[in-house]
Amino acid sequence: MKIVNVQMLKYSIAFIVLLALPFKIFSQSREMGVMLGVMNYKGDLHPQMYDTKNNRPAIGLLYRRSYSNHWAFKGALNYGHITADDADAKDEFSRNRNLNFKSHILELTGQFEFNFFPYQTANPSTKATPYILAGFSVFHFNPKALYNGEYVELQPLGTEGQGTSASPDEKLYRRTSAAFVFGGGMKFKLGRRWGCTIESAVRKTYTDYVDDVHATYADPNAIRVEYGKTAAILSDRSFSKAPGGNVGRQRGDTSQRDWYVFTGVQFTYTLSKHYIDSCRPFRIKLW
């Protein structure tokens, strides 16, 4: 599984870099902008797809190249936070588990966009369109848990026994991973060179450790020996334990990987004074 994730990460980086190259054959209108919005999370600590109370601020910088009135490629660098707490769960298992986390997300993403109606910010004759998108992201995360009034990084603590005598072959997970992106939104013209986009896109990640929860409880004594008392405590914070302890019992859901969502508003400024009509692929119209 780790080999597959590393290969997917390499392919995702190559995909984003390749798509960002300025192919002269298809050189069309270009624009840059900012995105202001929120990030949300779905995973072991919050299995529902979207909950507004878990929204946390997010920002981004983007570059969009329109190949025609219908097709565009967008590259973006985004930053935000995600969070969840078992105390807010509706089911008894999660509330008793008593885990919490927050994590920053730093993301590099490349996405293809398809406009349902002809649209380019550089095209004065277009006004608005709904659109869909798909692509890949490479992102960095770093889950932390609130403990004694402070946030403690979880990955170095091996909270599921990684690298301990209980799981000597299991290594600490990587805090950089990849995700498949899909979503959509609406694009609007605000003026001759300004545009506005409302977008929501889901990231289906290739890791189940965004929240530091994946499989089963490990031996807290082995964790204490390897990583210390705090690590042992944070590995199992459940209010009530099974007879004989929770070792080997379910801590997370191994059948599902983690997701996160970036929803927001984009404001863009076109850098081009020309565009190409998608109905006439080789006819350049100048202002």
C-alpha cells in the first residue's frame, strides 16, 4: 500500500507540472487570482460529507489558462485548516473514543475545467456559466490533538504503534500525500478584465491518516517505551475500555480514506488582451 501511495504521489506531481507547462499550440487567455473560502473534512472523526460547524478559513492563489471558451486548466496553491472532535459525534462509539484533531493543509493542485456555456474572462461577449472540474492535488498535512491546553503533533508519536515492538514493521506515515479532485461551480464576469467564480471541490485523498486515525488500538505500554507517556495517553483516550483493554480493537475505519473539501469565492484578473472563439479554434479576436 505504501509503494502504491508513493507512486501515486509521483504521478500526481508529474501530472500537475505537465499540465502547467505553457504549450504554445494552445496558448489562449490567461488570468490570475485569489480564492477566499473554507475547508471541511470527512474521515474517521467525522464520517459525514459536510458539516458547516467544522468549516475553517482557507485561502489560495490561482492561475488559469483558457484553451477555448469551454476548456481551461487551473493551477493553484491553497492553504487552510480542517478539524473534528469525537465530542460532537452522534454515535456512542465515537463519543467514547474521545479523540480530536486539527491539521493545516498546504496544497498544490492542477485541474481541468469544462464550461457548459462559452466563457472566458478575456472574452467581452461572454457573461456567465456553470462548470465542472477534475484533477489532482499534492498536499501536506500535520494532525495535532488538544492535550492539557496545548496542541501536540501526533505523527511523531506513533499513536497506532508504528515503529514499536508491537508493530516493528509498520513505519510512521508520511505527512505528504495526493488526492483526486472533482467539483464545480459558477463563473461570472465582473468587468472588462475581472471575473468571479463560486466553487466547491472535493479531495478524495490517498491516505487514511489526515486525522491520525486508521486501524486498531496498539499496546500503550509499547508506545510508552518507544515514544513516551504522552504518546501512550493520546493513543487511547477512550472513557471506558473493554475488559482486558482495547488492544487490537477498532480505533478507525480501514475501509475508507480521508476526504477534504475546499469551498470559496475566486476573484481573477485576466492577463490577456485576446482570446480564441471555441467555435472557430484558429481565429484570434483582438480587442
